[in-house]
Amino acid sequence: MPICQIRLRAKKPLSEAYPNELKTIGDHIRKKRLDLNLYQKDLAKAFGVKEDTILNWEKGRSNPQLRYIPKVIEFLGYIPFKTTSRSEGEGILLYRLLNGLSQKELAKKLGIDQGTLRRLEKNKSKKMGTL
């Protein structure tokens, strides 16, 4: 028969798999997935990729392909990389990434060739004012 009834409460310790620092897109994905108590297979199904793909993203072995970046941003609820651009070229690159567009696709939308877009992103063109 207990003399007093005391309950100790503490937060469950984080899994060792939980990232300490969010350095890569994979770290952001892993943190969010663990926060939501999802398995890699659940996330793979939602993204339309194989479970190994999610594992490789989270382990930093590879990054999501360009076409998955908009889905990653939607899943996370935020953009997991620097969004402030110092130049027009960085701004163009950021737009392309956020919209999951290849250089070829964006160049076609802009009515310019892919080489011109490549130079614009690298700030090597004097035609910046035309965009």
C-alpha cells in the first residue's frame, strides 16, 4: 500500500534518428517525418518514390530531384534552403527550384534558349534587364 501517490512526468526522449541540426534537405524531411510519426514507406508513397529514395535523402546520400522540390516544400510547410538572393541570377535559380522547373522548361516559358538561362543564373549575361 503506497503512502503517497506521486506521478513523475517527463517528455519522451527523442529518437537517436532525430537530427540535431538541420543542415540538409534530408535533415528537414527526417525531422518532419519523425514529428508526424510517419514511416519512410508512408512518405515514399506520398511522394511517389521508393522507400530507398527517402532513406537516401535523409542520410544525405542524394537530394530530391528537382521535380520533387515543390512536394518537399509542401510537406515541410516551409522552404528548407536560403531564399534571399543577392543577385538576379540567384533569384531566377530560386524561382526555378521553387517551381520544380528544369533550365530547359523555364527557358521555354521565357522564350529564350537554355544556354542564355544558364548564363543568367550564373550572372554572366548583360541581358538581365529583359526578364
